[in-house]
Amino acid sequence: MDRMIYLTMSGAKAMMQRQESLANNLANVSTTGFRAELQAFRAVPVRGDGASTRVYALETTIGHSDAPGVITQTGRPLDVAMQGNAWLAVQALDGTEAYTRNGAMTVGPDGMLMTHGGLLVLGDGGPIQVPENAGVSIAPDGTVSARGQDGQIVPLGRLKLVTPEQPLQRGTDGLFRTAQGEELPADPNARVVDGALEGSNVSAVETMVSMIAAARQFEAQMKMLQTAERNEQTAGRLLSNSAS
């Protein structure tokens, strides 16, 4: 059997995996702080006797796009958009420290500063607790302050903002971590835009065009499979005729 069948099958599988990544990006085009997943292909020659005339096409995820999303003013005092390459530190569900660009926060029932997804927002000294019925404001350097009923402003802590030197890796929970999983130190120079949120950096038009291209490439792989099947059938008939 011609190796073309296996090569075409690997190419079709790679196209399906690319479609999955593109579909996930398109589904998160409106997700706050979302980072588009990037795809790439690599060629793996088929080893064997003779010349290497067959090459497998394998899809590989090379990371995410660090292009900034559009910052939109919301007017909410608990919304922040990270500037530059700054990331907000949160406590993941497994208790580890993780990082996100989604700066939409709220105050939990116990007064702890949390994300809308229920994750604790970390400060330089740990979680930040907000007094009851206090008005909260966030300074550009991440300092969280509360205004009491007497009008006095009291600092509660500073958001832990980090600036990674190496690209972070996205986990299965959608949060980002370092490759080794260690905690990053707070960056005193990191800044935020208060009362604003950063949108997704996914381009809906570009992603849809890429999905159409991937679909056409998948169809081309299927046609190659049909061609390989016809060649196999023709070769079988020729061998039967020569034997008779």
C-alpha cells in the first residue's frame, strides 16, 4: 500500500487540529484579556529504504499571541487593564499562583477581592480584603484603597503585577504560568489603567479566513485519499489481468 495514504491521513488530522484551535480562538473573540492560540506545522520525513520522498505534516501549538487587545473604558472602579506586558496574579483553584490579563474584579461575600470567575486576586502580601460598604479605588500602580463612611481613604494593599521575561504557558484552566511553574516576583514598575478592560486580541475576520483555508486544505487531503484508493484499485485490476 502506498505511503501516500498515511501521509494524507496525517495531513488531514493536522488540519482538524488546526480547526479546533481556530474555533477556540473564534469562540473567545469577546473574552476579556484572551490571548489567541498560535498554530504551526512541521515536516517530518518518512525514514526508510531509498530516497525520502514522503513527508508527514504535523501540527504543533507554538504558544499564544502577545499582541495587545483593545482597551475599553467601563467606568467600574474594580476593572483594570494591564499595560505593556504586565499580568495580574491570581490564586488558581488548585491553590497555585497563576496569571491573567482579565482584570474584571469583584468583592466576594467574605470581603475578599476576587475575579468574576471566583478566583482570589493576589496582592504583594497575599489576598486583599475590602471592608464592608467601603468604596474601592485602584491607582495606576495597582494600589487598592478603600474610602470609609467617614471619607477617610485607607490603602488595603497593592495588586501583584508581574512582568515575565519568558513567555508564559496557558494551562488547561485558561490561566497562564511559567514553564517550570514557579512564582514570579512582583514588578514595581508595572502599571494598570483603572476603570477599563482589555479585550481579546483575536481578529474575528482573520480567524474566519484561516478556518476557510484550513477547511479547503482538509478537502484537498480527502481528495488525495480518494486518489490513492483509485490507484490501489487500478493496480489490483492490472495485477489480476496479468496473472490471468
